[in-house]
Amino acid sequence: MAAVVATAILALVLRDLRKGAIVASALVVAFYGYGHVTGFLSGLGLGDAAQLALWAGLAVAALIGAWRASSALPQVTTGLNVVALVLVLLTAVTIVPYELGRSGRNHPLATPVVAAAGGSPGRDIYFLIFDRYGSADAMERRFGITDNELYGWLEGRGFQVPAHSHANYRATDFSLAATLNLEYLDGLTREVGPVSDDRTPAQDLLRNHEVGRFLKERGYRYYQIASWFEPTRSIAIVDENLVYGEASEFESVLNDLTILPAIDRVRGVISAEPTFRDRHREGTLFGLRQLHRVATAPGPKFVFAHILLPHDPYVFRADGSPLSEPEADAGQEAQLYRDQVAFANAQIKELVNRLLSGPEDQRPIVIIEGDEGPLMCRSVDCVRNTPEYLKIRLGNLIAMYLPGVEERLPDTFSSVNTFRVVFREYFGADLEALPDRSYTWPDNDHLYDFRDVTDEILDTDG
């Protein structure tokens, strides 16, 4: 709409619709293109002021060119139309086959996994994902952290914390899809095929998952405490979806890539529009507050919270105070990660103490997990598929408080069996434990070409 308005105004000023369209096109490119090239230009030593001058020069050049190009306007317009058409066609070549493929697919896990089971045990169930919270081994390998005492503290409060726990897949959407559907994702390989870069089949499994359906059928109220991560932001089957702000992950990133933040920085103005870092920080604090609020709601209830700690960007000091972007950029990642782990630990302890403060027969089932381990490179999953890489990326925290249950989890317990244990022990479901396996894929063009790497991550000699 803004582009249409700009075109109309410029057409009136220049007394020609085609001239107005040329200048408006340059302005739109400058507005939305700034963030896509600022990294490259910054590497050349150009600050915000110099980059804004370059974009202003582009707009002025377009204005002068449009003003003088009266005789060449048909050719210029035709050229721009051809460029626009090519861009649309390139996009369509990707989108149309993708959407046709999606519409023709069956749900690969459509058959209920859980057999007939009993009613509610009366206990609330908390499933708390602390994103990229690694196992003790993964944290030591990646960041040299050997003094994280949360594992022992949780064991002291009655949690089972398997020593060699691991995620089943090395990405949030795949990992949570397996956990919340109590199954490996082999069905996606059969349905989608191994050659695909389409993540939505895995993400669709999060929007109508087996765990939520099973518990709602047995009288549980489902609370979802979401983050900016789109696949867990809004789940159709929830009773109450709690999420900070209204902007989606796409909208947040798009806003940060426009020219507006650079203009504010040059003017020395603190923008009223929160940055992605602001949303990450405030959204995390919002989720932690909601966990305490929901704890007071009547049960039985199922609470699924996706908390982006210690996930980057690094916005917290160890005491929870804000960390500025320049400070984070100048810091060593090992210390930045350690500080966000320390803040996460304090929040976990406070919440656990609250949840377990009542009589044992009234305490909830509490599951605290990382969906995966830390990234191997800062802010980038630089895939190497070496044993060291796999042990870091797939080594995740798993801690389960299972009141009244005598069964002990195996040391190599993995996330896919989380709710198999809960439903078997508390609901009498006929669910055997699946083999604890971990999978990776060769690259993001072969997302469903799963490779079993369990032996590599459990090899204690490496």
C-alpha cells in the first residue's frame, strides 16, 4: 500500500505515472534492501551515515533519470517490468510446486500413537523447553563449562537427570515434533522424500500433536507459553495461547532489515519500535512470568513453555540485567553463553521450588529439557557431522520429576521417550520405550535424509 501511495504522489509531482513508478521503485528498494547489504558495506568500512548517503544517491539518481528520460520512458518501463516479472516467476517456481506438494500430502503420523488408556492422574504436567540447553558433556565440549551445578541440584530435588541424554534431531522443529508425537519422523521421509528443503511437514506436526490431543481428551486444559519462534508461536489445539507481542518472527526480522533503524541511529533517536534483541529479551521475561501465573490456575492442566534460554542473541547478564548489543558483540561467546545459562538456572530453580512446594501427592509432573545442544559456531549451525559436532549439537538437558514412579530412566535416555514414560506410568498407556536414537541430515536440501549417528554421540572414547 505504501508503494502505491508513493507512486501516486510522485506521479502527480512528476506529471507522469511511469516516472513516479520509477522513483517509487528506487525508494522501495532502498527501504527494504538496506538491511540485506549493510553487512557487506560495513565490512568495507562504511558506517550508517555513509550507507544512507549511498541510498539517498540512488534515489536522487532515479529521480533525475526519470525526469530526463521522457523519450526513453517506454524502454525503461519495459525493462523494469521485465525485471519484476522475472523476480515473480523465480518466486513462483519455488512456491507453486511447494504448495501443490503440501496440499497432496497425507499426515504421516495420522494414526494415533497412544493406545486406549485410563483417565487423568489428577497431576498437572509441565513441559518446559529451555532452547539449546545442552547436556553437561555438550557444554564442556563447546564452551569448557565444567561447573554447571543445575544437573546435581535438580537430582537433589528428586528429578531424574540421565547422564548421557540426547536429542533425536539437531533442530528445534524436528526435535519437538518427535517428542510431542512420541515417534521418530521416518514417516516424513516416506511422505516427503529425502530430497527436500521444506520444513513445514515437520512443523505441521507441532500444530496438532499427539501429546496435546491425548491430554485434552482426558480433561486437561492446555496452556501454551510461546516465543517468537514461529512453529511454536501459535498452536491450534491449545486452550490458552500466551505469547509476547503480536509481531511474528517474519515481521520482526523484516522490520529490522528496513532502513528505519539506521536512520534512528544516525539521528541518535532511540526507536519506540523494539528491536529483535528487545523482543527476544522481553519475550523471554514474559514467558517466565507466565509460568508463575499459570501455576495458580486450577488443574488438571498441561503447560508447554518454549523459553529461549540460553538461546542467542545474548541479551542477559548472569544476574538477568540487560546486556547491550555492543557489549555482546565484543564479548567472548563462551562467557556470554555461560551468563545466560546462569540466568536460566536461577529461573529454573525458582520455578521448581514453587511447583514442588506442596504435598507430594499433589505435586505436578515436571519435565525440563533442551530441544538440542548449543550451536557449533556463533549464531550459525556450521554443520560438520564429525563426532565432536554431533555430541555438542545432540547432547541436551533432560530432567524429569516423576512423583510416585519407581522406574529409573536409562543413562542414554532420549527425548522421543519423554511422554511414553509419562503416559505409561500415569495413564496406563500401552507404550513401550523406543530405541534411543539420534539423527542428522547431510544438508538443508536433504532435510529428511535422516542418518543415524547414535553410535558416534554415545562413543565415550571420543
